[in-house]
Amino acid sequence: MRYVDAMGQELPFSVETLANAPHPLIAVERRENGRLCAATAGLRIDVSPEQLWKVLADLPNYHKRVPMMSRVAVADRRIAVDLKFRMSLFSVGFSFVADAILDEGRSIELRYVSGEPRDLAIRFDLQPIGDGKSSALQTRIGFDVDSLGWLVKVFLRHHPEIEYGIFPGCALALVDTMRKAATGKL
């Protein structure tokens, strides 16, 4: 069952479900060929929606919070991000440009313009829980995993099970880092 917020955006989890969940929840999306293409993580955060919104809307400081983001530049509503994927002795860099679409106090979407990963879409949906002292946050991320270059393709060819963790892992990392930042635990 899909849930719709006040603006008509479909969300995988209801506010009530997240309010009562003892841990983060994950929903995955598949392409017609069966491959995963996106995931949404949702959880309850015990801060007011206003406090959480301040963290979500602070785009210039995402590199201080979000794993793999090494640099963020914001010009008006366009955001340029450098990513670093570190492995034991070396790292691989990617960069992308996205438009930031904000619905004040409700949602932020980073919509792909150029770069890697191709077709990137990150969305944060915020809803108040009960008396407004807690918030429900749902974070969706999707992109073309095949656009990430030869190293990712080599890993996936030899370890196809890794593909099942990419989108859920990214969604969980995004929602958890925002939780930590909003609660002062980052």
C-alpha cells in the first residue's frame, strides 16, 4: 500500500507506521528487468519538524554529514557535489550537479542535471508526528548504478550480491546521518 502526503507525493510508509517502528524501515524499487533502481528508508526522529528541516535544508554542509560527500557547492538552487569512494589503498571520485527543489518545511529533492551517478534523485520527505515534537523522515535515493564506471562494474560482476545493498545502504546512510545531525549525535 502506498501513502500520500499533504502535497500528493506518494510515500512507501505512513506516518503512523514510522511513528511506531522501533528501527528504520526500507522499501526497494525495481526496474522492469528486476534490477534494483532505488530505495526509500524511513524512520522516526525525536526532534521537531522545524529542527529537522534546518538540518535538511542546510545543503552547503551536507559534505560534513553525508558519507562519501567530500565537497558541496551551492549556487542559488543548483548544487554541485564531489563524491569519494574510498577503498583500502585508493579512492575513486565522482561528481554530479543537481537542482535542489524545496517545498519549505516538507521536502527537498535533488534532481539530476549532469555527472555521475547518472539519473541521480535524492528526496527527503518530512512529516510531523502527533503533537509535533517528533518527525517522520523518508529518504529516497535512486540512480543508474551502471554509470559508476569500471571499478563498480568489476565488483558487481564478481560479487553480484553487492547490488542488493547499494540502494538500501545509501538510503539508510542518508536518513541516519540526518537523524544524527538533527539530534546532535554527529
